[in-house]
Amino acid sequence: MDAVATHGLSKRYGACVALCALDLRVGAGRLFGFLGPNGAGKTTALRILLGLLRATAGRAEVLGRDAWRDGPALRTEVGYLPGDVHFYDALTGRATLEFVDAIRGGRCGPEIRRLTECLDLNLDKRVRDYSRGMKQKLGLIVAMMHRPRLLILDEPTTGLDPLIRATLYGELRSIAAEGRTVFFSSHTLAEVEELCDEVAILRDGRLAEQQRMELLKARAQRHVEIHFDVGRRLSTPLPDGLQVLEQSPGALRGTWQGPPDRLLAWLSQCSVQDMTLAPPDLEELFLAYYRCPKGGGKA
Amino acid sequence: MNRAVFWKTFRDYRLLVTILILAIVLFELLAVRMLLEGVRDLGMVRIWLDRPLLKTLVRLVFGGDLVGDLTATTLSTVALAHPLLWALCWILVVTIPTGVLSGEIGRGTADLLLTLPLSRGRIYLSTSAVWIAAVVPASFAPLLGLWLGQQVFPLPERLEFGRLWQVSVNFCALNWCIASVAMCVSSLVARRGTAVGIVVAALLVSDLINLLVPSWEVVRPIAGLGFLHYFRPLVIVRNGQVPWHDVGILLSVALAAWLAGWWHFARRDIPAV
């Protein structure tokens, strides 16, 4: 069963189309990245999945159930961190968690204690005295305290220091390892690259791409720099996938797209002094999706 | 109903409710002090109240002529239909309903509340329960104030609480009605300020209709649109009966507005802040 499945999901605000016929499938146990430029419709899609917005057309299923109709029952198994997290200012962090725990059935105590320790959060302060990062930590605890089968996070690392960010990555990986699903949107491409095993890219309310990370990486360009023996002419023709940006008699700088073994096979026929092959540059690939009109990212 | 949401909402507003109730009690207590002056010289009060302008004003505020039946009890209805009392109660019946729906959306806390395993109907019911409960002591607080006032400033003639409690029953229905309308408005908008503005405007229009009806024929056909048309303390005290017809209309409007708010809140989009 898919953790999330949308079928022709659309949302209009008057004349403005926020989401257009979105077909998305997210398998259980995935660390799924949801990407797109501002205004692409990511938050709209997330809010429909959570039953905060009603789709104009199409259907959204979460854990096999209708996101709107079965909302309350469904939300026992879903955790959510909004992009801009807000709490009741007058309550302390502890009172906030007790309130949420009471609604969730009062069984989250041990997990709250573990997460609080893990994220190093002082629960005795009032939320109004919390910094942005502390509110984010509280939001993460609220989202994860009931060990949900589906965790929906909108920009989860905003305001977190690098240490806590690393801890969170570990948490998210262990959640996915347990077969639970993490569905998160982010603008930090390095984060997506590091964490996700599958991504969907949204642009102008439409799905531009949904792909496994390893396939995207295979498609992504790598920066390559090769130094040849000076004086030896390059006799073999350049392989497909190698795009030369700069060439001198003894060196070549460019990009490589495709499996590295083909490049290595070609290099073995040349007289190479030194070479550098950078990791796949997903940022360039994502940005191409962000910038280009329909299907541009694939070009 | 969800107890956690009810108690959290109750805790959020308990200070405001307590302060307003104390203010109402204090106001009525001091009103008895004013009443003492009037009751001591009922003849002079009668002469004043017989003036045409005052007679009209009294009729539109209290729903009848005070001068014909001037006793300490009928005179005390002045304190039960005073605009300051209404203002104190209406702060309460506007603040809570607008704070729990449009207020949550505007502050962004609706994202927390509405993504918990609760139906919107339960949230609506649990938060409504707080103002439904708060309106009762606020509506009967004037009686406590009058009773305390009578202990502190003994009147030559005792107030007849057997008649006055019926005014509070009517006042309670009036406050529930306004709170329900506020709840309905709150379910329609995404900003608390907007909701408060709409409800306050509706109350002002209602008061204006009530003000114009006795002196302007043209407005008479729409007299029933004003909330205060269904709250006439002097008539209640004179008749010595709960005005079930007026109470019935107020409660019917309250129920209709409350259900309309529920229906809409259960279906509406919750925008991101």
C-alpha cells in the first residue's frame, strides 16, 4: 500500500490554479523529497493531504484512506510539521506537548522524553520566549511524538543548528528504516540529496518529475577535469556524454553525464596524467527543472 | 466533545471571564447606590421620567414606560439594560467565539489543532462549550451585583428577585444568540479582526434599529432584526414571567447561526498564515 497517492489532484483559488492534476505515489518506508520553487504548489498539496484544504478535483489518499473524508482517523497515524510553525504563546513547551498528548490518547510520554533529550529542548519556557529554532524543535517533537506511519514535514530544518540538523537526519533515516514514511518539502537541495531516496519536483502546480534518487544521480552532470600527457594528441573521439567546456593542449575541463565506467573506458585509451570526477551535481539538475518550461529538466 | 480542547480554551479565557464578571457585579453594586438616591425621592424621579424626551428614551431602552409603575424593582431594570452592562457582556461573547476559530487560523495555531486526530465538529463543539458555559455566570452576575448592592446599601424597599431572575434568563438567551452569530462569522473568515469587525458592526446596526424604531415609522417593519427587540427588562419585571416568545426567538436564531457555523467550519479551507 502506498503511503501517499494522489489521482488528478487539483486545487483552484478562483482563477488561480495552485495544483493541476497531480498524480503522485509515495511508497511506504520512503524518504521522499518534495521539491519546487516558491509558489509551485507544494504547501497546497501537503495541506490537501492533511485535510486542511479541500481538493477542487481529483482524489488524495493517505495510508490507503481518503485524506478529506477519513481525516480525523487518519491523523492518528500522521505527523505534521508546518513550514511556519506556530504554537500557543502562553503555554510552556511542556504544556503544549501535554495538550497534544492528551488529544492523541496520552501514550506519547516515553517518546516525548526521548525526542526532547535528542533535540536538546528546554520544555519549561513559555513558547513566546522560544527562539525560531526552539519552536522548530517543538514542532518536530509534536510531529514525531506518536511515532506516525507517515511524517509530513514542510521545511523541517529551518532554524536548526548543524548539530541538531544531523541528529534530525539520523532520526528521519531510522524512521524510514522502520518502514515508516517521511514526506518532506525542502528548498535545501543538499539536504534532499543527502536524505532522500526518491523525489518529486513540482512546478507551476504540475508534477515535473518523480524519480528515484539513484536514477536522478545517474542523469545528473558531473564536473570532470582531465590532464593528458603533453605532446600526445587525443586520438580517440570524445565519448557521448562528455561536454567540453574548456580545452587546452594538455587538459580538458567539462561535464560528464552518464555512468562513470564509460568515461573510464574512454580514458583508458588516452594517456592520462591526472583526472578529477566530481560527484553528481543534482543542484544543477534541480535548478534546470525549476527554471525550464515543461520537461526542461530532462533536457 | 474533547476535554483537552475544552480545558485549554477555558484556561485561555478564564481570566477575561473572571474580570468581566467581577466588573459586572461591581457595576450593579454601584448601580444600587444610584438607585438608593432615586428610591428615596420617587416623586421627583416620576416628574423627570414624565418628560417626553426621557419617556421616549426609556421606552426604547427598557421596552415600556417606567413612570406608570415606579418601584425599586422596576427602577433596577435601568441597571439591567444599561449599555455598559451590555458592553461588558458583549466583550465576552465576541472575544471567545472569534478567538477560537478565526483567531486560531489567523495565529497559525489552527495548523496544530486541525492536524490532530479530532474532527472539526468536535473542535467546534468543544470550543463552543466554553462560551456557552461562560455566558451563564456573566448573564446572572447582574443579579449577584444587585443582591450584594442591596446588602451594602439597604434600599427602603426590597428588590423582588423573584421577578428579576427572569430578566437574566432573557439576557442569557440574548448573549447566547450574539455569541452564536459571532461563532458563525468566525467560522467564515480567516482573521479575528475581520470577525470582530463584522460582529461589532452587526451589533451597532442592531442597536441603531432599536434606537430608531420608537421614533421613526419607516424602521418599524425591520424592528425584529435588532437583537434588543427581544430583550425588554421592564416588560419582564412587570409581567413577572419569562418572555418565552422572545427567548424562543433568540435561542432559535442562536441554534441556526451555530449550526450554520458548524456546517461551514467543517467544510472550509484552512489557509496557511
